Amino acid sequence: MTTLRRRTGGITIKSAREIALMRKAGLVVAEAKAHVMDAVKPGVTTAELDRIAEEIIVKMGATPSFKGYAAGGPIPFTGTICASINEEIVHGIPGDRRLKEGDIFSVDVGAIVSGFHGDSAFTVGVGDISDEAQRLIDATRESLKRGIAQATAGARIGDISHAVQQYAEDLGYGVVRKYVGHGIGRALHEEPQVPNHGRPGRGAQMKRGMTIAIEPMLTIGTYETEQLDDGWTVVTEDGSLSAHFEDTIAITADGAEILTTPSGYYF
């Protein structure tokens, strides 16, 4: 789940034990993602997909991160997943909407294990989608990989930001600026913030034991956004398609360990 660009507190360095707990949370998230992805098809409601994710998370002994989360606002989030369709960038609320052939669907899901969070997102096509939509999805996934490649001890947050922005904008995509990645641990949103645009060599220096969620959000059109009256759903201002990918990573001596994959891996 993204955060607005605002300060929330200091950067925390996690111990090996704490990262192990986050690794467990990440594996729960990975399992929930896999089950939701398998269930995406024309005609399914976002509420049904939300139920699938919650059942997996609870079955594995974890707690959904997003359900009841207020993000500093007056309206708690009601879903286990964020379910965002087409021009919806992030924070779509699950409900009775049915996915249609040709939609693109973004899912963001988080889980808590022993007080520590995992957070991840993906975008997938519903049935047959346009070539333009598929290219957007592929580019967003690749921009996440390029951001993760910069997440090494001694590098700066701006190195991640620049890698995402340069790749995406070279392809002509908009890079959402108002919503950003973030530190993560005992809280879903911690410092440092991880923008998807910026200059290399700037921002907080990454150190071993830091855990962050990197989450590029790309659009076919403008990077400007609007929030709907439900208090959560964020859409592109011009109605253009948007895609979103996210992984939680830990900075280690061996590079970036991606915690929200089925087996975990280093980049």
C-alpha cells in the first residue's frame, strides 16, 4: 500500500530476527498473491478476490495489514486487498464490481506476522488485453526490477527513484509522483519514503538491516492523480490506464533480498 509524500518518523534498522519475521510475512503475502492471481477472470467480483486473499492470510496464521487501516484519515480501509481497475492507480476498495474482459487489474496486499508487515502488489490482464495495456504492465514490472537493482548498502534512495523514472519516461510513460514507496517493519508505513522519480545520489543512504517497499506506478498518460469521494481510490487525472508493482525488500550484505516472493531471492 502506497503512502502520500509526507514524513512519518525515523528510519529503523532491523535485526536478523526481525527480518526473519518479515520474511514469514512476505511468504504469506506471496501465497495470497498467487491465489488471487489464479482466480482473476472475467465475471469475478473484487469482493470475491478479497475473500480469497483474507482466507489465505488467516489460514497461514497472519493478519491482513490493510483491513481497518486509517492512514491518518477518517475512513478506515474495509478490504484485505486494494483492488484497482484500469485508470485506478491504487487503493481501490473491494466490492461488487465484476472484472471484464480486457481490464487490467492491480492488487495490493499486506500481512502481519508477529507484529511485522509484508507488502506487495502486481497488475495482471483480465482475459485478452490490448497490446498497449500489456506493454504498460511489462514496463511497470521491469521498472520495479530496475529499482530493486539499486537497493544496495551504501547507495541512496534517489538511486532507486532515478532508475525507475529514467526507464519509464524513456518509454513515454507517466510516473506517479504523489504516492510513493516506503520503509516498512512494525508499521506498514515507515521512513524512508521511496519516490519513483528523483536524482541519483540523493536521499537517505541505504544500510544493512533497512527494509523498504519499492512500488512504481506508471500510467499511459499523465502522472497527475485524483482521489475519489470514497476517500481511498486514486485514479489518473486523465482517465488513462495505470499499472502498479511492489515488493518488500531487505538490504543485506548480499544485496537486496526480496521478501514477498514464494521462495525469496536476492537481486
